[in-house]
Amino acid sequence: MNCEMDNGGQSLDQVAPETGGAPFEGTLRIVDLSDGIAGAYCTKALADAGAEVIKVEPPQGASLRRRSASGHEVDPDYGGVLFQFLSCSKASVVADPDEPADLAMVQSLIAAADAVVWSRESTLCAHPAFSVDELRALAPHALVLALTPYGLTGPWVDRPANEFTLQAASGSAWNHGSAPDGAPLMIGASQGDYALGTAGAVALLMARTRALQTGEGELIDVAGMEVMHLTHIMFPITFLDLAKRPWRLRRSDSIPGIHPTKDGWVGLWVTTGQQWLDFCTMTERFDWLEDPSLGLMDNRSIRHDELVDAIDGWASTRTTAEIVELASLLRVPVAPIGNGATLPTFDHYIERHSYTRHPCSGVTQPDVWYSLSGGAQRRAAEPSPALGEHTERYRNAVLPPPLTAQVSAAAAGPSTRLPFEGVRVADMTAFWAGPIITHGMAMLGADVIHIESTQRPDGIRMAATIPMSEEGWWETSPFFNGTNTCKRDLAINLQTERGHQLMLKLVAECDVLVENFSVRVMDQLGLGYEELRKVRPDLIMLRAQAFGTSGPWKDRVGYAPTIDQAGGLSWTTGVPEGPPLMIGAASDAVGGLHGTLAVLYALEYRRRTGRGMLIESPQIGPALNVTAELVAEYSAHGALLGRIGNRSYVNAPQGVYRVADRVAVYAGESNEDWVAISIETTDQWLALCGAIGNEALGRRPDMQTLAGRQASHDEIDDAISAWCRPQSADEVTRVLTSAGVPAATVVTPHEMADMESAVARDLYEMVHHPVAGDMRIIRFPVRFSKGPDRWHRSPSPCLGEHNRPILEELLGLSPAEVDALEAEDVIGNRTSINLGW
């Protein structure tokens, strides 16, 4: 495959002079030593935004080049379809660190880099010359981003792991797989690796903000397990502390969920009482409508078989399109279940150009998830590189010094300064996908002002842990408390003229505004981008709707499960003989982190050009990137990757195995226990067979290849299961990981904070809220060598808690004026929604 750049777009040297180019054009050079999906996606996100990414590979090439989920032959020079998708617009340099000339070349590249990306599984990173300590000494001005399973410190530093076993250690599997005797099921499509890569890119740009102020680099430690504790399940430890009971004791399906139709599958989701009533009306089940007990999801689970059979019967007589149209009219969250064949054909994605083609191979792949304005341009995708294609160019290159090294000592600030001190953000978001966009910035010093009203508070406050008849119930939601620490709260009625004028006055004092309302709300409030930039010309405004602000689906209601269904993630999760499965909340958090990335792109663009911009970061875009392999494999080879339970297209054996039953702690808790095991290499396979005392199985000639082990998976599972079943989860995990085998206990959500690594690394911080009381909240899953040591410096704000200081101290109102606003219900600090008193 001989690639010449021909993608119909502009290369960077063709950018019109009146534009500002891509956000990081000419300002960010990254040396990528990592291997695997996480590092590749991290650097792809930055390369797409204009960064210069130099991928350094060993002579045999990165292992990701050889990945083929469909089993088709991989081009030895250009790699498989996933590598090609993740490597557009990057350079490839081949180096053998044992060769002095190659070592010197790479060291010179690192010395001229703004950032280095490092991962434990990389053979290059295992070389002493490229240890984290050596990199920091070689380039003290640079940011060194380490992406590892369990972090650079703590008791599990050297424990073998991969995305599958990290999911097991992250509470995620307890969402999936409802059969009483069935194993917990992991999410498909390597979703956790993409979450780690996204978090890594966010962390790197956050640290870069500080480096440009101080002229100093730092070490950034991002652990995959900790990222998945945040993104794969929604604050179960905070729920436990506030509700005094676990969030979930047994695996169960949501009702309604994913159901068979005449021509496929449709996904439905009900999260509010009104949505359940509308769903009952849609399905003409007026008996359900009149049964108040069914308004609670837990009660619907008790009648699981009865309800699911009835919904399946109703759905199977209609086409997917008919159900989607009907549910959309009633504002019931709905989506078709997309797969590798159908996703690029959906009318919404066609109209919004959600898919593009690889600039060399022509294989269909997702486009970037965001859109920019204000003169900024997206980087035109360049072909992914052949192995070592740019080695000689960089061997002889004289590179300019990195931007961080150009910061003068006189201009540098305190080295431990929080990166976003002095930045102010108006946070007009609700639920989880929106507030997580601004949460990391708030914890790192930004003045984030959460906007809501007493008439319409943030909807996630409704998930309270005390009855709505009790005073202050709206302050007890674990989900609101989990994602809004370090923010201030302004409760103001924007539908009043006075509220509208005050909001415009506040925007004039803000650098960024983020919103995720329904598409038309901001314009109806008189707060569209064109109006806002009149009062703040350099404003950065991020819109983060579920499906974007244009296209046939723009008005559809979207939650994380809806995004999973419409993005293909549900299609990959489940057993072959069963339906696609609901995932949980992962697409909320990962979509939100992508929104943070988009804001950071815009802040860099404004730093360079002085211009603000309107950005769009729909939640569906990141989901389509996560499932890129499904579409690319089908486009290239006609291979429709589907559900294979806990098995893998690229690892074998892989599965979740029953071990000795646990002692239940809570009434109603399942006492089953499971261990996840995943074998990536032949060496790991031999180690596994040695650990379980079956060396003969390990030595069999047919077991020395992935294909051979996949063909005998049932036989292998029987051998592993027989060894695991009489032992405890801790013992199985200890023996296997000590032997070098990736393994982990399948952790229940309420156990997550008690895990040895989580405790040792202080992953959960105790926070005191004046109404809700004490609770543990997961911190941002990143460790910066320059701090902060504590992330949750203040609890999530009470409704309207900061009305007076914001209005008086920031906007200059007098105390009497604020009193008048309170008297007129323009502002307030308590809600009358659903009160029983």
C-alpha cells in the first residue's frame, strides 16, 4: 500500500493566512513511546488538533500494527485497520535503543519535545534509557505522561493487566449479564482503553497549561483502573455513604431495555417517572400506567420476565424505524442498535459527516467528534505512516526548542500553581455528561459557576437519597455531589428579564460557557452564541448535546445508554445467542472528558490568536470513535464483529471464571465470586498452564497460536474453571498475577474503594457536605507531580449557595438589589419541586 496524501482537504501548509489553523499547529511536539490503544488514541486526539506526533517504534513495529480483530492478514508496512485509524497525521521513526546512533536520535527528539507519552507494555519503555526517571532527567522542561494499568506507585505497580481485567477491577461488569447462573459480562470494543487514552490527553493538556506558565515540565501518572473507576460506573461509593446501602447487589436488566423488532433491535431507556408513563402510553399498557409501583426501576426488575416478554412481543410486531419515530414523538429516549455495517448508513451520521475515509486505504472510519469556529481549522487528515517512514527525516532534523522551554524565568509563575487559576467558566449543564466537562478544571483552580434555578434545578439532584418530603432533599444526590465539587452555584431564573440581563452580565466576566440543554433552549432564552459574544467577544462556548445541534436526530433525548445503542457499543456487549446489552453510564463520562478536551483545544487557540469560538462536542461523536474498529473491519473486509460474551477477537483464552463463593455482607447480595483472566501472548499462555498445573495443555502444538487457542476455547475454559472453582478470588488472582498472567477479581461496586491499590493511592477522598454529611468521592484519576495532593477542596455547592457573593462581589450588585431579587424569586436557594410538605 503506497500512500500519497490525497484527502480532498488542506494540509497544514495550505492554511489560509487569515485563519488561525489547527489549535496546536506549531506549538506542541509529542514523542510517543507508548504501545496499545490508549496511547495511540491519546496522541490521535492531539494530532487531529494540530500537534506534531512522532511515533517511535522498535524495529519490529508497535504491536498495535499487528492487531486484526477479523483475523484478516495485516499489511506488514502499514498495519491493520485499527492502527491505521489511530495513526493518521503521525510520523513513524524506527529505533533500536541498543544501537548508539538510534539511541542518540531518540534522545535528541525527546530533548526537543514538549511531551513524551509512555506506557508500561511498550518494549521501548522497558529499556533503561527510556525509564520515566531517565526521561525526566533528559527533558526537565517536558511533560511525561505515563499510561499504566495501576499507576507508577502503589502495591500493584507490576501486576500484569489489560483492558479486560481492568474492567473487572472497576465494578463495571456488575452492570451486565442478568442470567442468575451466568457470568458478569464486560463491555465490548476495548472501551476502557479509549477512556484511558482520553483521560491521558486531558491530563497532558491540563499540565501543559501550567507548564506554559512556569516553564517547567512534570510527570503525569494516569492509571487505567482509576480512570475506569470514574468512567465505568456512576459514583457507587458516594451512593453507599449517602444512602447507607449499596447501589446494586445483583446484576439485572433495565426495563425497558433492548428489544427485538421486525428487522433488528431497538433500544429504549426510561429514567424519569414521566418517561415511564409515556412509555406505557406508547405501548398501550394502561394497566402498567395505573400501577404506581412500576414507576420505580427496582420494582420493575422484580417483575422482569413478565415485563420483558410483553415488551418483546410488542416490539417484534413493528420495525425499528416505526418504534424510533413513535418514541421520539413522545420524548422517550430511543435509538436503533448500530453495528459495523449499519452505523455509517444512519441518516443522521450521513448528514453530519460523522464518518470519513482513511486518506490512503479508503476504509471507512469516524471523523473527529467536534467542530470548531472562529477561524480555527481542523487538521486535514494525513495518511498513517509506513513503519519507519520518517526515520531519516528526523535523524537529520534540527528541531526548534519546545514551547515550554521558551518560557522565560521572569514570566514563570510558582511551580505548584493550579493550572486554571484565573479562568472563569459558566457551567450551564446538568446530569453527568455535562458537569464532568468542567469538573476537572474546577478541581484545578478554575472558578466554575454552576447555573441552575429553584424552578428547574439540575435534574440529577432528583436522584436524592432521602425522601422528597424532607427538608434539603435536593442536596443529597450522590451523583450531583460526585461531579460538582470545587464549583460555585448560582440559582437564577433565566426566564425572567432581570435574570436574563444578569446572565449576560455574568457571561461578560467568563472565559468559557458550557451547556448541554436541548438544542433550542439557549436561543429561546436569548443566550445564543451571537448574543453572548456581543458582551464577551473572545468567549469560548461549548455545546454538548447528545446528537449535536443539526441533523435528523438533533431533538432526540439522549442518555448514556442511548448513546451506547446508537454508537455500536451495545452491539458488542453480550453473548452471541442473546440480545445486545445496556452498558450503564460509561458514555456519559467518556463523552464529558472529550468535551473537556474540546474546551482545552479552544483555550489554546485563544492563547495563540486571541479569538474565542463556538465549539460543538456531541456525546455521540466519542462513542463512534470508540467503536471505530467495528466499522473499519466491515469496510475493509466485510467482517461483522458481534457479541462473543467475555471472549476476545485478539486474546485467548479470555473469560470470567467462577471461584469459591463469598460470604454475603448485605441482605439480598449475591454471594457468587468471579475472576477475570485474559491471555495476550504465548508466554502468558504457558505461564497460565504452569500456574494451574496443566503444563501438558500449554505445550500442545495447536495451543501455541491465537487461532489454535480460540479453536479449543471450550476445552481451555473447562481446565481453567476446574482449577478456579474451589479457590477464593484473592488466591486465584495472587497465584496468576505472580506468574505474570493478567487476572483480576470481578469487584462489586460497593467494594471499589476498599481495593488495596485504591486505598494506597488515596483514590477516594472524604468530603463533608453541610447538608448531606460525610461521603467518599473519587478524585480526578490523575496524579501530577506538581500537585494538587487533594482534589476535592470544597464540597459540591448547595442550591443557590453562592448567589450573594457572585452577584455582589463579581457583578457589583448592592445587598438591597440582591434582597429584591430574592423577594421576586429571580434567585433562591430552595426548590418546591415534588415536595410533600
